[in-house]
Amino acid sequence: MHATNPDETRPALRRVLRALGPGILFAGAAIGVSHLVQATRAGAEFGLALLLLVLLAHAMKLPAMLFGPRYAAATRTSLLQGYRNQGVHALGVFALITVGTAFTIQAAVTIVTASIVRFVLVEPLVGPGTPLWVISAGLLALCAGLIAVGGFGWLDKALKILMAVMAVSTLIAAGLEAPELRSESLVLLPRIPGDAASRAAMLAFCVALVGWMPAPLDISVWHSLWTLARERQTRHAPTRRECEIDFGVGYALCVLLAVCFVVLGAGMLHGTGVEPAASSDGFANQLIDLYAASIGPWVRPLIAACAVAVMFSTTLTVLDALPRSVVITAARFRRDEARADTTLPTRDLCRTRGYWAALVVIAAGALLIIGRVQGQGFRLLIDLATTLSFLGTPLLAWFNHRAILAAEVGEAHRPGKAMIAWSRLGIAFWTLFAGLFLWNWMQG
């Protein structure tokens, strides 16, 4: 009787660890504004009433997000090649979404990071008065320096450390805050307002909440690019199962910490009569001060470390992902993508002129927006960025669905009937949700 090789039934630990990385980068990019700001606001304004919506958003985006790394593992090309194979229209839609949201995405994550860094580090060391755009420029320069010196390898290692700090500190903080939840915060279904204006405002916030929960769907393309970059770095081609494990680690972290931040917002603010601050500085101060007030002053360094780790990791990964996707999208309009080959030396994309030209343009555009906003309109900026991403979700989900079922994907790598049905359900959900939002917007 033929003996089964254990490696055929489960990946060896060493192989899994070599493949582990893109999922952590995914979590680093996802867990930021969507969690620290939007999930906290959801808890503050609605208690736990929007927690089911947060979990539903994760569930409905999961297939489309999983198809990114799975496509890369199956074809050894990025999801952008999958879009190209569907026709120039699919690639063009992604390009329009990227161009339309890149500056607001980078500005949104950077301004929140800068506000927290100013409150936690800059003001205690040099005093108040440092302009937010100066701190933002310093953060973007630091992130660019980390990428320039270490390329993808340093990005991968830095994110694993930052995500560990963030996960541990957030779990501790949420565990300490959970017993403080008030009875009015424990309602699991939201109360629908009676007047049309309040209903429209609630729907607009729900759209802004799920637009980046756990992340914009563009991240499925980023994830496929990181999967290939990790393959070139380690000279190890991950199997489908290894990609799924890597994705599962990052996605589970997103779900767990989204719940934590909703709990933290509900425990700190809901039912207290205190409104979430409208400015980025006010939000940063409020977040850390209320932790200290409700739990104790000793928790301030813990929350500060958590907030800085969350947002710096997001700023770092987004600053890599946006120029990476811009450069490769432009290349896909010109030619097909070559399959990854770990036997050949390949220059890291971080070392190319095109990557750095795109990075500088995106960073400069983000700084112009930050200089205009200066922290006072940060909630409007975040809601705009998340809403724009939300409106592109149904199309990208459909393109990802078609890509994973395309002829170039081998039968062994294609999803089963249950996953295909799940993916279709997600496409229908996001299409109906977007239609409801647009209808409501046109009525207003």
C-alpha cells in the first residue's frame, strides 16, 4: 500500500513560515483607519449595534480577498494579469479606482498616524505647535527610507514586529475595557431613526464603515503582488494551502481586532454623552485620554504604543502598495506579465525608478491634501476615501471572481462550489448595498 507523504497532506512548519508574510502585510495595511478610527467611532456612536455589520463586511469580502493570493499561487502572476486577461475594461476600471483613491487613501492613513505621533511623541518632547504636515512629511520620509534601505525584506520583517506589538496591546486593552460596557451598549441591532435625514446620515456612516472594513478591495491586488515579491525574496513558491494559511492568519487578526476596537469605542464613549472628536488631534487625544480615565493612568503607554504601531504599520504598507500597484498596472497595459521564476535573480520592484517616481507623486499629493485639511476635516477626508473605495467593491469582487475561474487557473487551484456560491453572494451583497447608497444619495 502506498504511504502518504505527510507534506502532501499538510505543509511542513518550515515551509509555512517561509510563505508567511504577505498575510501579515495584508493585516498591517488593513488594521488602521478602518479599525482604530471607524470601528472605534461605530462603538462610540452605536455601542455594539454595528458589530454584526462589521462581521458581515468581513464575511462578504473574504472570497474576493482570498482570490488575490490564490490566483498568484496558481498562475505565478499577479491578479492584474487576471484583469488583463478579462479585457482592457477590467484593467482600466482598476486603474481608475487606483488613481481616484490613491491620494485620499495615503492622506487619510498618514494624517491619523501624524496626529497620534504628534500627541504621543512630538508634543511631550518639543512642545505644541509643530504643523501636522511637517510630521506627516517626516513619517512618509521615514517609511520611504525603510523601504529604500531594506526593500521588501525589511518591509516584511518590520511589519511582523509592529503587528505583534499592536495585536498584544489591543487585546489587553479590549479585555480590560469589556467589563466596563454599559447595558445600553449591549444591544446588537441598531435602532433605525424615524426621520429621513437621520436615516441617511446613519446609512452614510455604515457605508464609510464597511468601505475599508477590513480594507478596500484593492488590497486583493496588493496581496497578490506581495505574494510574488515574497516568493522572489525566499526563492520558495508557496502552495495553495500555504497561501491560504498565510491569508487566514492575517484575516483572522483583522476580524479579532475589529471586534476589539468596536468594544473599546463602546466601553469608552457610548452612553457617556461625549461625542467622538471631529479633528484628528482631538480624536488622538480623546482616544488615549479616555483609556487612561476609564482603566487607569498606567495604561497610557500601552494604548499609545498600540495606536502608533497600528497606524505606522498601515502608513508603511500603503506607501509600498500604492506605487507597486501603479507601476505594475501601467506595465500590464503594455504587455503580459511574465510568470515568477525563483531560479532567476529578479530585481526588487523597490529598486526601480518607476516605483520611486510613483511613490514621490503619491506622497506629495497626500501632503497637499493634509496641508489643506490640517486635521480639522479628517473625518470628512476619511469618510470620502472609504466611500469611494466602497463604490468600487462590487466591480472588483466580480473581476476577482472571474479571474479565479479563468482558464489559466488550474483545476486544483479553483474554489469549490461552496466558495463560488459565497463569492456570488458577496458580489450581490455589495451591489445591492452600493445601489441602496446611490439611490439614497440621489434622493437627498
